Amino acid sequence: DSRGSTGTVYWEGLSELLDGAGRRVGLGYLEMTGYAGALRL
């Protein structure tokens, strides 16, 4: 969360995809920006 430095919510990091039994079936890298409401400029 980068609100302190940029004023915008930004998340990034490693992710893993699990099946219904909790077994890892995939790996990835996720980047998300602006998923916390409107940004006032």
C-alpha cells in the first residue's frame, strides 16, 4: 500500500493459485492499482 508516498493504493507481489484441496496449481506476480475508491487529484 503506497498511500503514504503517492496518495494512491498500489499493491504488488508474488501470488499462488490453490485448488479446492489447497494444492498449489499455479504461481504468478500480481500488480493492482486504484482498487480502493476514487482518486482525488
